[in-house]
Amino acid sequence: MSAFFDLLSELSDRHPKPANLRFQYGTAGFRTQAHILDSVLFRVGVLAGLRSKKLDGKTIGVMVTASHNPEQDNGVKLVDPRGDMLEAAWEVHATTFANAATTDDFVSAVESFVKSAKIDLSKPSRVVYGRDTRPSGPALVAALEDGFKAIGVEARDAGVTTTPILHYLVRAINTKGTKDSYGDDSEEGYLVKLTSAFKKLVAGKQAPPPLVVDCANGVGAEAISKFQTHLGNSIKLVPVNIETTKPGALNNACGADYVKTSQKLPASLVGHLQPGQRACSLDGDADRLMYFYLDERGQFHMLDGDKIAALVAAFIVELVKTAGLDGEIKLGVVQTAYANGASTKYLAERLPVRCVPTGVKHLHHAAERFDVGVYFEANGHGTVLFSQETREKLADHEPSTPAQSTALNHLRSLVQLINQTVGDAISDMLLVEAILTHKSYSGEEWDSLYVDLPNRLVKVVVGDRHAFQTEDAERRLVSPKGLQAKVDDLVRRYDGGRSFVRPSGTEDVVRVYAEATIRSQADELAFRVAGLVYDESGGDPSGRPKEFL
Ligand SMILES: CC(=O)N[C@H]1[C@@H](OP(=O)(O)O)O[C@H](CO)[C@@H](O)[C@@H]1O
Ligand SMILES: [Mg+2]
């Protein structure tokens, strides 16, 4: 026992915590400037080892990435044995570990945690870990590996890889040799599983025109080229923004988050994308997806997570009906308050729709309650979950007509094609492509499923964002007192108006969202509510932004 803590202490000394900094394990794990993360990585390595011991040696995942953030940032998140995110209760322990001021504090935090969580240190521990293409990655991984060493973790290095591949590996390793085997526990296994399902789904159909894929100059570039090798001529991908080693290029004027927030083409495609040509953007770790195209007049149109959810849900509903499983398999869609009101209307006319608080873990858990749960955040992160019972039903069902048999086989292929551990940009992209192929839809036809309501998202810097508390899946404020009634008063004056205010979970701001039937009204409503929030909460001392009304 004491030898254990001696080694922990010795290694911890090599990774001192910078003074006066507070870290928090948030929605996306730890994420901040890379140069201050060394101690955090070491301690996450220790925590991952302890989590595995607590779970009898099941494999835990660790991903080193800062997703769509600028290149100088980095971060780390933990993956639980089923390939989903770390159990919420452990986020607190991660934060406690990260904030212990000295080695002694850290070692006693570990000691008391081991005692209170009843962790048997003699149990084995296993971790699989990967990183994105950031230049800060290797040094941070070395700190993580010291953490593993301190706990005696059997560690498997997945190298430079996408976040969704790492999640896949975790689930595949933990289900290996069982009847629930998720696939071969290798990158090759992942590629083969997804691409063979795609090829089955589109067999006999005419291949769609080539798809331009903006890889955000990140790890998706490497994955896309491996996918293309396996996809053969079933679909032609045209990867752009693939400069993974060019300094400063990652997520710079490209990628899913850039496209969504600026509502523009990636800069490198301006003047190059042809009207009508389909294109999509991945983010820096390839777990978010955004589609877009230019119309005949050269006008930019974006197909976001809501449009993907609508396309996917409608397709699966149709297949379930055709397969003769109507009424036996219940579909549902999960969204957040940020989903465009037009998408909610379109979906709610067809199937149950639930609204949950922001953050993938909320969506994921709510989607698990349906037989088939489709969830997407408007920002392009999402997937489809098939419950165990549904997967068994699909495997065992005896079709009575050739049409039923075809639909059933398509559903079985979808179960294989969709990465059900987490949102996976490339898996989602192939899902969209398979559906567009089946429906013979162009981007424009897909876009016309419903017309987005104009909307605007505004950030308000306030003195204390924790003063803002919400209810009803973040759609209504309960504090500051009286503010919601004032928001309601404003909203009533706008045709098709909707607006809500909530504190961000990832930035020190309050977010205001508004939509209305026409663009100028959506903007006006958003800036009025933002002005209200600013005035009522003693806003940023640096001044009231001039666009606030
Ligand atoms: C409006 C918006 O896009 N919010 C994002 C953002 O959360 P906030 O809590 O709004 O900061 O980051 C989350 C993590 O990446 C993502 O899940 C979420 O959709
Ligand atoms: Mg991401």
C-alpha cells in the first residue's frame, strides 16, 4: 500500500499543478490552454486507472482533444466502458483531483477517495487512449502515461485518432467475445463494420455525385482517407482542409463549428464550391457534422443537426413501417431548446419529440428510453440509439414479403453503420449519404423538408452567470426573479417569436437565443432580450455592446 502511494507521490512531483488556477471537468471534460494542462493529464491518468479498478478491470477510454477549439487549446475526457461519457458523479472527483494544490494534497485526495469509493487497489486496471492532431498532444499524452504508470494501468495506445473511434474501441474491447460484441476492437474493425454496412445499404443504387468533405485540418482528414480506401467506388469523397501539420490551420476558418456559428462556407471553399454541389464539415475531432450547399444564385444554405435529425427520423419511420414492424418499434427524437422551431414542428407531426437540457449526455440518456432514439444537437452532434430489445427484434423478425425483407435488411445495416456510442461525424455523414441515395434527394430537396425559422444566438457577458437558473429543459428562467416575465412580454410582440436565456456550461457567458418568422425580427428580438439581460444583471463593466437594444 505504501509503496503504491510512494510511486504516486514521486510521479506526481514531476507534474506540479500551476498555482492560482482552477480546473473544472465540464460538459466536454477539461478544456483550456494546452500549456497549463500537464498536471491535469497526469491526474486524469490516475483517475482513469481507479475507475477501471472500481469497475473490475473494465476498459476505460481517455481522449486528448479540444475538438473545435483553437489549436493552442487542448483537453481531455473520459469514456465509460459502454463507450458513453463518464458517469456524472465521477466528474466531481475529476475536478477535485485536478485542483489539489500540491503533491501531498493530491496523494491524500486519492487516498481518501480510494477509501470512500471502496476501490480495491489490487484489482487490474485497463485504459485505451488516443489524441487528436494538436501539436501539444504528445507531451500531454506523456503526462497521462505517467498517471497510468502510477496506478499500474495496462494501457493501450490508440495513437492519433478521432473521438468517435476511441469511443468505438472502448465498447468493442469491453464486449469482445460476448453476444453483444460491438465489432473487432481495432481501427480496421471500425472501418470494415461501417463501410460494409454502407455498401449494403446503397447496393444496386446509383452512386451520388462526389461529396466535398471539409476536414477542419484535423484528425478527420486521416480518417476520411482510410474510409475512402474501404468505400471503393460506392461513394466518392473529396476531402479539403486536410493540412494536419500546418501550424495554426486546425479549425481556422473551417470546420463544423465555424460553419454553424458564422453561417458561412469554410474560407477555402469560397469561389470553389459549385452551386448545387453537396458539402459537409467535420470538426477538429470528427464528432460533429454540418452539411451545406450553394443554391443557383450562389446563396449559402446550411443543413444542421436539426435537418439531419429530420432526414434520419423520417427515413427510419418509413423503414420500420415497410418492414411490418409498425407499432412494435417506437421511435422518438430528442432535441434541446436550441433546435429550430420549424424542425420541432416537422418532427412532432410524425413522432414523439422530447426536449432536454443542453449537453450530449442529456440527449444520449433521453434517447436510450426509446426503442430507437434519434438525437442531434443543432450544432451537428448526434446519433441514433437502437435498444438491445430492438436490435434483437430486428435480428429475429421473419419478414413475410420481399419488400419487408429489404426494409428489414436496411434496418439491420443501419444498426451497423451508426456509431451508437457517441455522435460520429463520419458515420453520420455516411448515414445521410445513404438516405439521400435512397431518396434520390439533392441537398436542396433535403433542405426543403421544412424551412428553418430565422434565428439568432447572442452571448451576454454578465457579472455572475450562476445567478441565472432555469427550468423546463432550460426554456424558462426561475432566477433572477421577474426576468422571465419581461422576456415573455418581449416575445409576445413578435410573430412566431420564441426566445430563452440560459447560462453557458462551457463559457463564462449567458446565452440568448431567439427566433421569429422573419430575419430582422429574430435579430431584433435577440438583441432586445440580450439588452434586457445585460441591464438587469449588471453586465460587463467594459460596456454595453452597441447592438443590444
Ligand atoms: C448553444 C450551443 O451550441 N451550446 C453548446 C455548448 O454548450 P453551452 O453550455 O451552451 O456552452 O457546448 C457544448 C459542448 O460542446 C455543446 O453540447 C452545446 O451544444
Ligand atoms: Mg468535437
